[in-house]
Amino acid sequence: MKRAITLFLFLSICIYTQAQNLSGVNIKSSLKIECATPAVLSLGQSFKLKVKVSHHFPQEKTGQLTLALINHKTKKSVDGWFVNIFPFQYFTTIKNETFETEFPFTVPFDYIGNFDMEIVARVNEIKDSLHITIPTKKGK
């Protein structure tokens, strides 16, 4: 029975790999988002979220990086309120180079509660994403 299960798993992986190769998606082609997020932000604090996107594409492609700021409790966008004026950025995947950028925003003085940062990098059908909840506190 163990042998049958092992054989089934091996064949499943082979079929998945073959299907990916036939669909034109290179399994080694991937995206990875890296960023250092604050543990907490103070009301009224301006912040520049530094984001790096690494990839394994052998040729140049155009991608899109987005940052969405969302009220953690209501699940509604607070991009305008936080003055997230550059929520979309385009990049080109250059072999052996990492794309780096910043998303500046400011936590409003009258904001109450936590907010979520959703960061998505996408090149064609390949994507990576991060979802991080940031607490806020009154003044410094």
C-alpha cells in the first residue's frame, strides 16, 4: 500500500510538472517580495515602505507592484486617507537584478485601529503577495 501511495504521489508530481511545462510556465520563473515592515506606527507618522522584488526570469518582462492599505476592521480601502498616492508601480525584470522601490504614506492623526498592507507583485500569471497587519498608537 505504501508503495502504491508513493508511486501515485510521484506520478502526480510528474504530471503537474509536465502540465506546467506544456502551458509555457517555467517553474523556475518566480517572484519574491521582500520588505521591512514596522512593528507599530504612530498616528501622524509618515513612513516609506521599502520593497524589493526578486525574480528568476531569464528574459525581460514587465511587471506590476501594488500596495493597498485597508482598514483591518471594516476591510475598506484607506489609501486616500493615508495619502498612498503611488499605489501602482511598474517594473522590468532584468536578469540578475532586483527591483527596489518605496511606497510613501502617512497614518492620519484621527485614524483608529489597525490597518492591513497588501503588497502584490505580478508578472503575467506569476505573482507573490504579502498581507501584513500594522497596529497604530497615539503620538510619540
